[in-house]
Amino acid sequence: MIYAIGDIHGCSNALNKLIDKLPFQKADTLIFLGDYIDRGANSKEVVNAILSLKKRHKNIITLRGNHEEMLLEFWHGKLDFSIWAYNGALATFRSYDVRKVEEIDSAHLDFFQQTRYYYETEDYIFVHAGLAPGIPLEKQSRGSMLWIREEFIYSDYNFGKIVVFGHTPLQSPLVMPNKIGIDTGCVYGGELTSVALPEMKFFSVKCYA
């Protein structure tokens, strides 16, 4: 069984509640679709929880969201801080109680750097934001995988496999022939959602600040 979890954004209590709710077995695969940090109050606790899961389970896949990308780009001098700040960076700095990215726990910085842009199985492609229609997976840009919205969501393009994504907050999971969207806006007062595949069963918990 595969379980995918949508955008967490520092909502550590919701993450813990959802993990407790999942009938996750050691042989199963758990895939996080990115955006662990920013906006919500407990980015550090979210990453700690995932690192703890990784110690107990082998099949944990952590994808990169646009918010992790912004942290890394700012750290390496490739992004103006105002852009990241507009997207919730200050909540992350408060959570870590630091003033500079390099002061964040080294294990957490390693975690961010080791995240993947996508993960592919026989039947599914897991990615943070989506894919640009008409472009092979191996030629997709990082920008598309991290930031794309309407061009992907409203497309009926057949990507060859079902694309499971987050990034765009929805009131409820989106299920279409070519895609499944599971960002249900936890940090905005919605829910944190997971989908179990291939049975297409959804698990959700309300946001717990």
C-alpha cells in the first residue's frame, strides 16, 4: 500500500494525528509531497516528526515543495528574502528560534537538501505541484514541479500515469482520471489529507494549531 500526505506547513499536531490515524504497516510506502515548513507555527516539529518516522520505517519518501526550495535558494544566495518572507518564512525562523538559515539544525538542513523533486511507481507519479502538459517527465522543469497550478490542474493531458500532487489548496481532494490532488489547506483552517493507493481511500484530520 502507498500512503501520500499533502502539504503540512508547520502543522505538527495535525501531522501527528494523521499518522496515528493511518493503518500504515512496515511494508507500506509513505510519501510526503513537500511543504513541511512556513506559514504554520511548528516547522521544526514537523521535520522532527518525519525524521523520527524515517528512523523507524525504511519506505519513507520525502519530496521537495516550493517552500523548501525557497529556503535552500535563499541560503545559497539565489533568492531575495522578501519573496520567501511573503510566503511565510518568518514562521519558520520563529519555529527554529534562529536568525539565519545556517543556524538551523544540520540534520534538518540535510533533510531539506535530500528531498526529491518527484517519485515514480508503476502506476503513479508523485510530485509537489504538478507537471507541465505535453512534456516528458525527464524533461520537466523544477519550476513546473514546484509551482505549476492552473495549467496542470485544468489539463486532461494523459501523463501515462496518475499524478498525485499537493501545492494548490482545495476544499476536498481532487480526483480526476489523470490526477489526484490532496492539499486540503490544513494551515488555512482546512484539513491535512492522505490518500491510500491503489484503493483510493482518503484520511483527513482538521488542523490542530
